[in-house]
Amino acid sequence: MSEPQQHDVLLAEPRGFCAGVDRAIEIVERALLKFGAPIYVRHEIVHNTYVVNDLKAKGAIFIEDLADVPPGATLVFSAHGVSQAVRQEAHERGFSIFDATCPLVTKVHVEVAKLHKEGYQFIMIGHKGHPEVEGTMGQLSEGIFLVEDVEDVDRAPVTRPDKLAVVTQTTLSVDDAAEILAAVKRRFPLVKEPKQQDICYATQNRQDAVKVLSPQVDVVIVVGSPTSSNSNRLRELAERLGTPAHMVDAASDLQPEWFEGRTRVGLTAGASAPDILVQQVIARLREMGAVAVRKMDGVQETIRFPLPMGLGDKSMAEVAASRS
């Protein structure tokens, strides 16, 4: 049996949890502390297998159909947001509701509602079937058109090019979104853009970090679940920059052949991947021959989002204790 090949690991900065993910998980944990299990959550609270399984073990029940929630139950909307139809049905069914929608997604919803009242139609840049896209498009019953690539722009059935606005899924590739937006502006020169870009700060920062990381390493490992949009974009970005890249849901997914002939390993994590998974991956990389782990310089994120009313009266110590 051959000896593990020695290599160094360079950690991207920033990586892992963002403020919206932290807030969403804390909402479920605080609800469990305050009201007891079960707490129902519509859709995965964030797209990470470890996080979802951890919350299931604590008493969270994840559902897609509100008909699966019993009357009088406590319901949490996931970080991705929900349509107006889902929101209305939940209220009609009388659930006690806590909204864990990321505030940066809510900002997009508010902008859509405001401009719709002013008579605007919308183009949404995003991925079909992603819950955030379904939630944002579901703010309106008509007049919002999804484009996934440049070719879709030419097919968008816009009837009011003089009253057209563009919004974006918050977890897209910054470069891909910019290319599609340029195509939108070419076809619809009067299109109204958001005052601040919709792609969130955390998505931008993690992609910027990979742009710095990739040229310095021989292979990039992204910690993230297959359903995580922002994690997938990190892997694609590294590959686009010419560095082989692999996404892992857990340390056990690491394959020795990925590191053959490669002495420098880059490691990052999507915004929904907890640090415990990163530490487990580092431990496994050490077993596979990593001799040094160093962190690159990067943006320090200090953003925190407030919790919904009614969940702020349990101490953080209690929440931390429930996480351990």
C-alpha cells in the first residue's frame, strides 16, 4: 500500500455559513427551545444535508406540502422564501408562522411588489425549479419571466419593454449573471436594474475568494450539498478558472485519486455548509497526506440579521447548548 502523497491545504476566506443561513438555523433552534418538538419547516431550511439531519434529530419535520402540517402547529418558512400563495395558505390554515426567509431575498420580494404596483413587468435571472426562484416569481400571478441563459432573453414574452425591471436569484454565479444581464440590456435598453445587485454579499465574497484561491492550488475542494446553488457555483467557477474541482457533502466523499500528482489543495465551503464539515474534511486531508493548513487573507464578514419577533427571549447559551 503506497504512502499518502504529501500536500498543503489553503483555506479560502471567507467560506461557509453566511448571516442569512445562520439566522435561519437559529430560528428553527429557538422555535424548538420555546415551543418544543415538533416544529414544521417548509422545504429544507438551508440546502445542506448535515444541517437538515441535525435539525431533524432535534425535532424539526421538513415538509413540502402544507397539508402535511397539523392544525395549530408551528411552521417555519425556509431561508429561500415562499410564494404569496404558500404564505396565504399557511395563514388560512392557522399555523403559528416564523419566517426564516433571508432578508436579502425578502429585499427582492419587496422590490418586485413595489414595482409591480407601478405597472412593471419583470425578467428574473435564475435557475428553474430552485425554491428561491419559485418564491420570488410567486410574488406575482403574472408578468414575471424566468431566463436561465442568454438564449432565454430573446424568448422572454415581454409586452412592456418601457416598464421592465430585472431581478436576480441571490446565489448565482456573478459572472454568469452579468453576462445574462448584458443580454437583457441589449434587448431592453430601458430595463430598470435594482439599486444594489441582487446577488448577495456572501455569494459574491465566496466567489471572489475562489478567484484568488484557484490559481494558487492544483485542485479545489468545495464543501457543500448537491442541492446548494451557491456551492455548485463555487465548483464551476474553479473549473472555469482551469483548476480541477470537486464538491463533497462530507469528508467521506474525498477520493485519494483527486490528489495524485497535486501538492497544493484549495478548500472552501458554500454558504450553507457548517464549519464542522470543513474541520472534518481537513482532518481527512491530514490522514491523506496534508502536512500544512493555512488560511488565505480575505474579507471579514460582520453582518448579522435580526430574529423575528417572539424568538429573541431565549439566551444564546441555550441555543448553543442545543447545537452541541
